[in-house]
Amino acid sequence: MLTKAPRGTKDLFGNEVLEWRRVEQKILDVCKDFGFQEIRTPIFEHTDLFQRGVGETTDIVQKEMYTFEDKGGRSITLKPEGTAGVARAYIEHNMQAEAQPTKLFYLIPAFRYERPQAGRMRQFHQFGIEMFGSSEATADAEVISLASILLKRLGIINVELHINSLGGPECRKKYNEVLKAYLNEHLAEFCSTCQERYEKNPLRVLDCKTEKCQALVSQAPSILDTLGEECKNHFEQLQSLLTEMNIPFVVDPNIVRGLDYYTRTVFEFISNDIGSQGTVCGGGRYDKLVEECGGKPTPAVGFAIGLERLLMVMEAEQGAYIHEPKRDLFIGAIGDTAIKTAHALVYELRKVGISAEGDHLNRSVRAQMKYANKIGATYSMILGEEELQTGKATLKNMINGEQEDLTLEQLVMVMQEKVK
Ligand code: ATP
Ligand code: MG
């Protein structure tokens, strides 16, 4: 127990964490280009927020949340997703008083008590964006285009964008009736979970992952046929914007998304490379959420990308990314005085931004040179009795073997020239 991380969690270190950093940097870059600013909200919130914001009938609220009572008797929940917290912050800090739209992004760990499998963890990570204050289809297109560019910049090719519209509350109500009528005819053939969904939230049946239900659902009447005039126009506008932007998509009436808060546009980027957990990015419009959480009616649109899945897709398509270790200079030493001098020099170099390294294991000179190689040092230098006496040492280029003599006083300046 003590030496094993909890089920559904994972340690990130070494090469892998460097790859995460690289992906996170691309995320920061794309958000900057699109004018989205970072928001960091607490890792836990009042349980009510998710009950309201995510929805009572969702799998998340019904069975997946990490909820506990704190010592003050409050019900607290670890974030199962990012949007509700950001919507809460948007209201709390009166962001609608600023120039709209408000464009925010987050990078967070999220927690869901699910059965762990490939691409499904209990602690996972999301990159998400939210755009508050615009109901125009241009906002939907901007959000989708950001995801599309990010995937492109990460070199991901084999993903497909699926879009759908769930309409507003009116169209939704109408469709629920049409859908229920269809489901009712086949109810016995659906899985037991879907039979429950039929009562509480029939739309979710379209989202069922079992093959039997998917086959039945493919025959169901399409939500797109019950859209009212305005919702239909909105969806058509989005499609023509995406076409204008040269972003390929397919209209897929079975995309409904797992959360209750969506209205109108919903979309997913789906990969075929990582098996059944293929949705890398899911998002859409949620015009009722801010109101639901206690704010003024505010339209909003956003998405979340699961970072674990994103990295799985990248590895499946491109192979593992190897980050070679690197240091500018290794300074080895032999003898007590030389060791002191070496570590002081390492410190001087680090102060001016040169990644220097010394020996901490009292190795032999041979072993120190081996270590310098292992950590990818570009240059190396060994200090001993003689170097201390003459105040001179040899700097070796580990890549081409070239050597040069210099005084220890010159070292910082010479290295600064070299790594410039
Ligand atoms: P799924 O249908 O796969 O359960 P979801 O609809 O629950 O997904 P969202 O709540 O929309 O997913 O979350 C957005 C993204 O976060 C997903 O597309 C996925 O990439 C990622 N994600 C969701 N749950 C997990 C999890 N348990 N482990 C890893 N990634 C996850
Ligand atoms: Mg889920």
C-alpha cells in the first residue's frame, strides 16, 4: 500500500514530465495568440456548485465525485471538471462588467471516481477554455478553431471534428418528446442504464457507449429536425464559418456530451488511434450555466481537452518523444580544496544562467567523466591539485573533443560567450 500510488492516479517524472511541459508550452502559446487569459480557481469547491453546474442527472454528479465533509461540516468536492468553477469566479468577480467577451483558459487536475482504464483515470488533467458574453456563432467558431490549431501545432493529424446542435430549451423540450416516443417503442432492447435515462434525461441515451444501444440510437429521429428557426440559423452560421476557416467537420446528431449544461452547439474532436476512449476534446455552448449558478443570464461557449488522452494520441501517431538530458558544463574535481573550488565555480556559473553541474558522489575522475556524458554536458572541466596551483584548467568540448586552456577567472566569461 505505502509504496503504490492510489488506483487511477499516476506519477509523472523524467522524460514524460518534460513532454507534458512541452505540450503545456504549446497550450500557453496558442492561448496567447487567441487572447485567452489564464484563470486559477481552487481545486475544491462547494458540492452544490457541481450539483447545479454539472447537473443532477449526470454520471459525474450521480456517481463520480470525490465529495467529503470538511472539519467545519461543509460539503466539499474536488473539481470533476473546470467549467463550473470558472463560471462561479466569473460571477463572483463581476467579470461581465468588463469589455465582453471574457476569454479565459485553465490547466487543472480533475477528479472522478471512475473505473480506471486506458485514457480513464481518477486524477486526470484538463486544458479548457471558456468564452463568456457572446451568443454569436463567431464565438463558437473561435473556440473550435483554437482546439483545431492546437492539435495541428502538436502534429496530430488523425482526428475528426464532430459537431451537433442541441438547440435551446424549447427545441430541447420538443425533441425530448419525439425521442421518448421513439425510445418507448424499443425500451426493452436498451441497456438498463438507458432505461433509467429514458425517465431522467432521455438525451443521454444517444451518448451510450454500448454497441446494442448505439445501433438502436442510429435509427432515432435526429435532433436537428426539431430545431427552431433561430437555433437552426445559428448552427448553419457556425458551419459556414468553419468552412470559411477551412476546418473540416462532420455533422453528427449523436454527439450530446455528458454534462447537462449544454445548449445549441456541441462538439468533439475524436481520434481513431487510442481505442474506445477516443474523445480528446469535448465542448460546446452553455448559455444557461451562469444563470444556473446564480449570475445574470450570460451566453458562453468552451471546451476541455483531456491531457492524458492528448498525449496518448500524440504517442500513437508520432511515437514516444525523447527529451535528451542537457547541461552546459560539468566541473569535476579531485581532492578537498578542488572540490570546494569546483562547487563555488558551479554556483558562479548558475548565477549568470549557465546550467553547470558538479559531482556529489565523490567519484573517481573516470566515473565523473562518465557522469558528465550521462547528463548531456556540452563542456566539461576537471580540477585537481595542479589546476589550483596554476589557476588554469582545460575546458573540453564533449561533442567534438576540442580542448582549450583558460584561467579559472576567465571561465564564467568564456562560458557566457559559448552558450549565448
Ligand atoms: P467520456 O465520455 O470519455 O467519459 P466525458 O464526456 O465524461 O468523456 P468531459 O467531461 O467532457 O468528458 O471531459 C472532457 C475531456 O476530459 C474528455 O474528452 C476526455 O479527454 C477527458 N476526460 C474525461 N474524463 C476522464 C478521465 N476519467 N480520465 C482521463 N481523461 C478524462
Ligand atoms: Mg465521463
